Amino acid sequence: MRTVNWTEMKDGDQADYEMLSPAFEEHARSNLVDNLCNMLGLLKGDKLGYQTDRYSHSLQSGTRALRNGESIDMIIGALLHDVADGFAPENHSDAAAAVLAPYVDDETHWVIKHHGIFQGYYYFHHLGGDRDARERYQDVPFYDRCVDFCQNYDQNCFDPKYPVMQLEEFRPMLDEVFSRPSRVPGVALIES
């Protein structure tokens, strides 16, 4: 593959970017699921006081969603809802939702983006916070869905005895979701 002659993007021309954009897109797409699986794997280890680590929590969430007959988008959302815990602890919901946004439906994206505040219903009041903080979203069409998600695929997914599926079993679903055309045009895909 040809290499550009410049070290600053401002010096590139159309031919450079017509070569670079598809190369980056192909590389990013072909490694995306492996990278997400690796990020999920980073949640293995310390239980942080829970009875399961965050990796097992994630597998349990995805497994419960699958066994409950959820859509593939929601299953993958459940599996990856905490994938950003390791690199975005203060806004892990937003970060996980940003990863999912180009590939999942609006409902799943919204649920994952807001699950952190909805999950607070179960513990904010024990820390001096407002357990009803989620109520500010009560008029949003996906409100009930997010309540349901946290009830059935988050707050109850810390059971070390629950039989979870292995990550490899989710791989075909991950491949299906992340091989979809992006719903959000990337910089490389903007048409003139």
C-alpha cells in the first residue's frame, strides 16, 4: 500500500484521502468485533466487592436478554452495556452507547445511553442521591424500556451461579450487528 508523503493532515490532497479513507474503514471494520471482545475481556478480574466481575456481569446480562427473547440489538446492547467501564468510568453509559449508535436501533441506543441513571434507582438513595433521578425522562417513549432493561438485564446480573453463555457464543450476533452499514455517516463517508 502506498504511504502519504506528508506528516500533517493539512498537507494531504484528494488522492491521499481517497486512498486513506477506505483503508482505514476496512481496517476498522475488520477489527471492530475483536476489539470489542478484547475490551469486554478487560472487565475480567477484580469483583470490586460484588460476587461477580464485570465481565461475568456482562455475559449474564447478554445471556438473560437472549433467553428472554429480546431483539438482537438489545442482546448486544445488554452484552456491551458496561464495556466502557474500564476507560470511561464517569460516563460509561454514554461511551457504550456511542460505540453502539451506528449499528443498533434507536431504542437500544437510548436504553444503553441512559441505563446508568436508571440503574441508580436501585442504589442512589443509599449514597445520599436521588433514586428517582430517572423520572426526568418519564415522557420519553423509551422510558419504560430502560426501566425494564435495568430490572431484568442489569441490577440482577451479579449472580455467580447463573449459567451464562460464553463470549464465543455471542460472536455470530456481534458479527451480524457490527457488519451492518453505519447509520451514522463517518467522516470518511460524507458525500460532497
